[in-house]
Amino acid sequence: NRFKTLQDDGVQVEKRFLNPNDIEYLLNFYKKNKILKQDYLKDLSELIINSNLPHIKNPTSHKKDFLELYDWLDSKINFARLFKDFSGNDMRSKPYVSILHNKHFHNDSSFTPQADGNARAHRDVFYPSYKIFIYLSDVCEDNAAFTYYPGSHNKNDNSISEIYKNSLKYYSSGSSVNVEQKSNSYNKSFCCEGDAGDAIFFNVQGIHKRGQFKDDQDRERIVLLIDFRQNDALILKHDNVWHK
């Protein structure tokens, strides 16, 4: 089973998932279209490639080069087969795809880092679901490498009433479930260091966080996000429903 580690631990790293030419293509696309990125914070921006969220206009529906990139990725990765392999379920919705760019500014007194909260240990959702991070730059522990608590996807910290409240919070606002105070009860965290092209598959029900940037210089981390969570939605946008 190719994804036995993912199923057992909730996280799995696959080296050289994309090759250097693929990385160059993605980075050039990002540079070419940076003007279209969403600047959420000074240290966090996102270039959305395919959106399956109802409140975000989908670039692939009206931008030919974005659709071409999405189709190119699908031809390289085969989203449906991949999702079936690691989840055991059929893909119902085209995945959300974007390029995330995190920055750290050294010696800038006006800079408040990582205010989005993803540097705190948290669960994205309260049920099994999946994301893939593909590093587009070399990432080490000093460069905010993704961190996961292996096995935490199989453990439930909350009572039934807390799960219900968290579900309402998630579906109403999209907020993740912060479990910082409980993360120490799990196995030692796994720092997912990697080179450009390495992929991290993970179950977002498990506890995870973005690592910290070492404050010795300006640093950045560029990641391709592939998010399959909308496959669990009861109502799907028509242009993102996947048909065999």
C-alpha cells in the first residue's frame, strides 16, 4: 500500500513528487501572475488556481492560463486516482489548488509574524479529510517546515457536544479548531523538512501547524496547496463537480 504511512500516522512525505522542470514551470507561473494574488497579511499571500468555494470566484472558469495549469497538474498527478488511493473514496469535487507564499522579515520592528494562527497546533476539521503540500522552495526547520503530530488523526480530544460546536464554527466561519494546549499529550511532532518538489500528504483531522521561521535573516516558504476537503460537502458548485 503506497499510502500505508499516511493511513497509520496521518502524514507521509514523498520525495521528488515533482521534478525540477515542474517546479520551474510553477514558479514562473506564480511570478507571471503575482499581481493576482491575495495578500492576506504582510507575511502571507495566496495565488488561487482553482477554487471550489462558493464565495471565491474560480480563476479556471474565466482564465485560460489558469485552466491550462490546472489541467497540466491533473495530467501530472491524476487527482482522482490519487485521492482514491490515499482516502479509499471517489473524488466528487475538483480540489482547491493554490500557491501559498509565507515570508519572514528580519529586523523589522513593525512586523508581527504569522498572525493567521496556523503556527499554533490545530485541527482543520473534525472528520478525516486530506491536503497535499508540495514544496516549491527548499524548506528546513529554520524555514517554517510543516509540523505534524503522528497518530493524532486517530484520537479525539473532544466530547460530542464540543465536536458539534466545532462543526458549527467550521461551517459558519471556516475557522480551524485550535488544540495548542492538548498537543503535548501526543507523540513527538514530526518536522516535515524537504526539497523543492517533495510532497507532504496529510489528514487534516490530525493536529498540525506551520513551523516557525528562524529570526536570523529574511526568509520565505513557497508551497503548492492541493485541498480535497470539498469532497465532503453535501452541496457542490456545478463547475467543480468532477465527472468520470
